[in-house]
Amino acid sequence: MRIRLLICLVFTISFFSMKAQETFSANVNLKTEPTDKIDFNESNISVLFNKKINAKNQLTNTSEYARLNVNYEFSEFEDLALFNLFQNKTDYSFQAFDKTKMKFSLTQMFSFQENLDWSDFTLLGSFEIQQQLNSNTNITIGAARSTVFGTPKFIPIVSINYTLNEKSLISVGFPDSKISYLNNVRNKFSLTNSFNGNYYHLDQKSVLNYEASKMGLSQMTSAFEYERNVDENWFLNFKAGYDFNKQYKLIDSENHTVYNFNTGNGYIFGIGIKYKQ
């Protein structure tokens, strides 16, 4: 309980230490991912603050809570039905040169089942350099410590971003790619492809007969997304897609797989609401 209160206090301090913001947004999202053997349902709430310090420096803070429910067609793993995640991400970007931007990110994450303690803490982060090639094209390279493959690992970041016109943008790279089109001020359409994942520390009671200490979840998601600006500050978004190479595993303390659920691939459906000012 003390740790939960401390986490809430840290997030609250991060909110109010960035007052007089240029941008504030709050998001609530629901997502379901059914497969042949297991269904994954996730609810998520996040709050973002953005502060443009001056012409060259910008600070962004995002706090998020996510709750994952896993439904099995068999009862052996019913203790592995609920997972929680708290994370706070701080991004700092600055204009290093006329055509060069740099961005540093630091993420503090607690991922657990029901019993939260300090062993559930993970520190993630990234460093990126963005180089403007011409008026329409820029390239980003960098590295990150991320959980996109189901465990914390160092991965490369690379993308080339091209602005077709004021309504269309193409970004191709790893781990994320995106094509977006804005047909008017209210409607935004996107095709996305992303490598994404997470992992959670297990309670002792959930180890069963396996020497597992963590659960790892990862996939490559291709999706169509639609965002509707319903009025000046409120947005609705819808997402439909498919998960490829979906991996759901139990992992030991050395990050070795001790049990693979072999869920198979599946569709993904999501809906969300966002307030932005």
C-alpha cells in the first residue's frame, strides 16, 4: 500500500510541476484481442502534459495506468488472469542545430499482478537524433531500452518521415511505421504497423509448477485507425487490425521461456476518447 501511495505521489508531482502547459490531454482506451485459445482485454488511461520551454527546448510528461485481463479456455492458469501497469514517461527534446533535433526519454514502470513491491520496478529509456534532409523529409535514428519483444531489451530506432502535403504524412521504420491522412479538420485516417509488447512480474502464488517469475507478451500489430474530432476539445478514436507473431510466455529470472501458450495470431479492436486543450 505504501508503494502504491508513493507511485501516485510521484505521478501527481510530475503533473503539477509542469503548470502553465501549452498542451494537456487525457485519454481513455479499451482494447480487445481475441485469439483461438486466449482473449486479451485491456483498459488504459493516460494523461499528457507538454511544455514548450523556449524556441529550442520542449518537455513532455505522460503518466499511464493500464489493466490487462486474460481469459483462458482452460482453468489451469486462472491465477494469471489480471495484470497491472503504472508508468511515467518524460521526454526532453531540443534543437541542437538548425536541422538537427535530439530527444531523450526516461520511463519509470511498475508492472505486476496484485501485490506491488519494488521488485516490480523497471527503468526504460531512449535517445533519438532527428536530421532534416529537406523541407519535406527527415530521418530519425537512435536506440532504446524497451519491452516491445516482451522483456526489457536494447533495440535500434530508425525511421524516415516524409510529408506529402499538409494533409498527408508517411513514416517508415522500426519499431513503428505510419501513413496518415487528414481529409478535413475533423477526420484523420491512419494505417499503422508497430512492434509492441510488455512484461509483468508474477506473484509467488502464480508460479504454478513452472520456475516462472514474469509474463511476457509481444506482437507485431497492423491496424487501421480513425480519429474523429467531435468538437473543439473532444476526440473519438477507433482501431481495427491484426496481431502477427503473437507471443505469450512465462519467463524465468534469466529471461528464458519456461512455458509458451502458443496463442496464435488474432484480430484487435479498440475504441477510445480523448480530451485535449
